[in-house]
Amino acid sequence: MSGAMEARAAIRDVDIDTETLVLLAQQEYASRRSREHCFAANIFAEPAWDMLLDLFVQHHRGRPVSIHSLCIAAAVPATTALRWIGKLDDCGLVARERSARDNRVIHVALTACGLAAMERYLGERARPATRTSDIFRRATV
């Protein structure tokens, strides 16, 4: 079974719908941006994570994401964002493709592997009580 199929099966097993996962991704992204109101913006930088969150949400909203838009979502300088897009591509989590409407625009999307990884992570976040009880159970065994 592929990683994407395993992630979806695990999510179905605990009855977590896709919309819940999308809302979790949106909340996490918003939380990361809200930190900038209390702390210096440059002390928290995880551009790859911000990109993955944005790509996950936009994937489920059916919206294409241009490289330009993804650079903005990363909240870092464009050169840094471009370097991270390359790393995510090298890891097989995202893929780049020219826009069918405008050859000057390149879209970025999660691959099946990237989507599965995001679903797996967000699925774990959606059931923290289960995760916490598993940790305690393993610690006492």
C-alpha cells in the first residue's frame, strides 16, 4: 500500500475528515504568523513548513499555487524561499509545473508523498489524546 493510501486509511480509521485536517493546517499557519506580533519575526523561520501547510490547504481548496505566492506564504526573502522550494522538490514532497494558461508562471503542488506526509502529521495532531495516552502506555510498559 502506498504512503498516501496508508495515511488516508489511518485517517478513516479514526473518522477524521479532510476538512478537519485543512482547518488544523490553517490554524497552525495562522498561529505561526501571530507569533510575529509578540516576537521578532526573524527568530522563527521554518519556510519549508509554512510552504507545506499552505500547499496542503490550497490543494484541498482546489487552488493552484504559483512560486510567487508560495514565496510570500513562506514569510522569508524570495531567495530563501526559492532555495527551500528546491529542497522540498529534491525530497519528493513537491513538484513544479508550468501553468497551462501562462508559460511565465510555475505552479507548485504537493506530490502524493507530500500529501500523505501532511495527512499523516495532521491526522496525528487531530487526535492528541490518543497520542498522549500511547506515549504514557509505552512509558509504563
